[in-house]
Amino acid sequence: MIIKTILSIFSIIFSLIMIYITQINYKKKYLNKLSYLLWISVWAFIIFVSLRPNFIDDYFINTYKVNVFYILSIISIITLAILYYISNIRINILEKKINKLIRAESLKDILNKIKDE
Amino acid sequence: MSSDILVAILAYNEEKNIANVLKSLSKNFYNILVVDNNSEDRTVKKIKNFQVKLIKHKYNLGKSESMKTALEFAKIKKFKYIAFMDADGQHKAKDLINLCNKIFKSNSELVIGYRKNLDRLNLKKRIGTKILQKLFYLLYKKKIFDIQSGLRVFKLSVSKKIYWNSTGLAHYFADAEITCNAIKNHCKVEQVPITTLPSENYKGMNLIQGLYLILMILYWRIIK
């Protein structure tokens, strides 16, 4: 019981911080309105589940006869893997583009200088 | 020295050493290129005192990308050979001349300088270098004494075969990747002994980077 309460408090605090960070990123226009609403819903849902963990458990056990913890663990791991993969690819593409751009610009500078000489 | 060769110096915050390096090189080489990685000190100012070409990156892209910039320049200007040398004063101009003579005379495609004074390194670095040597021999069946030596010359005609992709955290592994690619693609590789100043004065790899390099060597051999 104590562990459950501690975990709930921890996830509520974490979600509130994430809502704050999402808010800041939205204000800085790093997130569009759709992503902003999506992330806020995700964190709000986590807060709700943390406050009333039995709500989901009861629903799944009564309807599908399965333990929700098991399902959530699998979904979380898959989601994390997908998110990590997408962000990793995006960072690599971005890094390559930036490197190419900076190198091309530097080369252009020196080639122009040599031409002028 | 032949005008077919471009000597590329890769510099980042080397105001203390760059002048001496360029002074020693300009006596013997016609074509010297310095790729500055957006140094924050007076490196660029010191370079401008010499008759050398300077490419300045607007952001620090790391060693690997600087080498790519130098290679691209060499291709545009149609050089036949490109030599890489560190800007920290660790390598000597006379050793580079030896490397160049070797590549001209032996018709090899890549010449790597290796430290002959390994006993001057501290125990940690000596063990690290030996482990890399053994691992490399195990995987590639060729004895290379210093797979990531920063002093090397290669023919531009093999640049496609040995092209490197190390970037980001692994940007210091470009030299090792070139060596691995060259052996894997059956390039003619020669080694020439060089003298380096005591390495305690220079930045080396830590344990984590060493382990990461070992993983990368395995990756380049097995997967790439």
C-alpha cells in the first residue's frame, strides 16, 4: 500500500512537471497545438490513473479478465521504443543536414577567396 | 615536397601550438590547409600570419567532419594525396615527410605513422594501445601498430573505399574507422615509425571511450 502511494505521488509530481515543460515548449512554439493537446492529455491521463488506479484495473478485469498492469507495461515499452527510434532518426537526419550545411558554407568561403586572389 | 599533396591540419583551440606546427611545415610543403573548428581562442589570428589556406567552420563539428571538409577541398582542387596531422604539436614535420616519401615510392594507398616510443606512454595508455592492436589483428588479420594515429597520408583515389561516418560522440574515431575500412577493402597499407612528444601533455581517451571504440571496431568489421 505504501509503495503504491509513493509511486502515485511520484508519478503525479512527474506529470505536473511535464505539463509545465510542455506548456513552456508550446509557448516557445516548439510544439504545435495538436502535439500540445496530445501531450497534455497524456500527462493528465497519467495523473488520473495515479489518483484512481482501481478505476482502470476494475474496468479491464471485469471486461477482459486481464490485469491492466501487464497490458500497460507492454504498451509502455513499445511506445518508448517507438518514440526513441523516431527521435533518434530525426536527430541523425538533422545532424547530417547541419554538418553538410556548415561544411558547404565554409568551403564556399574559401573557394570564393581563392577565386578573388 | 610534391605539389600533388595537401597537408590538412585540424585545429581547435590550439593557439599555443599552431604557429610552431605551421612554421615547421611551411618549409617543406607548398599546400597547407588548416580546418579550424570554430576555435574560441586566438588560433585563427595566428594562422593568418602564415601563407596557408584556412577553412573556418562556424560551429564545432568535431574532428571527423573537419577531415571531411579537408577531403572535399582536396577533391575540388584535384590533389592526388591528402595528409592529416594534428594541430597540437604532437607530430613532427620530418615524420610527415617520411610518410609522404613512403607513399610516393612504395605506391601504397594509405600510410600510417605509428608511435615507436610506446614505452614512454603511461601504463593505462600502453595497455589500451596493446589491446586495440591485438583486437585489430584478431578481426582483420593484419598487424597495425597504431590504428588511430592522427598522422597519415592517403591517395584521393581510395577515398571512396575508406570513407568514414564517425560523428557525434564518436567523432574522434574517424582515424580508426579509416584504418578499418582500408584493411577491410584490401587497400595497400604501409606503416612508418614516428616520434611523438610525451603523450601525458595531450588529451587521450578515457576508459568509456576506449570501450566504445572496441565496440565500434567490432561493428565496422562485422556489420558495416
